[in-house]
Amino acid sequence: VQLVESGGGLVQPGGSLSLSCVTSGSTYSRNCIGWFRQAPGKEREGVASVAAPSGSTNYADSVKGRFTISRDMAKNTLHLQMSSLKPEDTATYYCAARGHKQISFGNWLSYVDSDYWGQGTQVTVS
């Protein structure tokens, strides 16, 4: 499984930014896919996830109502639309695929444990 993120950058507080992640490889391993982030000096945390084929989504409380995760199955691309951005959203954002980890979809964001990770893309809100 390969995950390649793009779309990070610098944005002012209150602004919007969209991230994308092109995925490839095992379909099973990409059934549960999502975004995590890590700010300097902090632990990595779950942001949002989506399951296939159900399309169910899950969000961290800190981003609910501001971020939207979506998945284009035809283009094998994962998106994260971020709005009303805050300085505390500043972090490196990682695309991840759960793979064969024995973690339920509902708990995956909390466990921060995946078989596959992208290289990360920086988002700075300032």
C-alpha cells in the first residue's frame, strides 16, 4: 500500500485548506483509511477516518463541524477539507491505512496505529 499526500501549506486563522492522498495497493488494507496529525512536541493524534464500502466516517471532537473527510473510490483518492482553521490545527498531517491491525473502525483514531503511513504534509495556520 502506498499513500502520497499533497495540499498542505500556510493559511490564516479562519481560512480553509484541502488535503489529498492518492492511494494504491491492497484493497483490503485500504478499507479503513484516514488522517492523523502531529504537532511539534506532541503525540500523533487521529483526525478523521472513513470506511469502505460503507462510507461511514469518524471525526476527532476537535475537528467536528470544521473538517470533512471524503473518499473518491474511482480515483483512489482520499480528501480532507478543512475550514475555520485555528492555530492549534498546525501540524504535519499524515494519511494512513489501517491495514490488518485488529482495531475496530470506531476506535482506530484513538489507537493511532496503522500498517501504512504517508510521508506527511505540513499545515501551518498563522
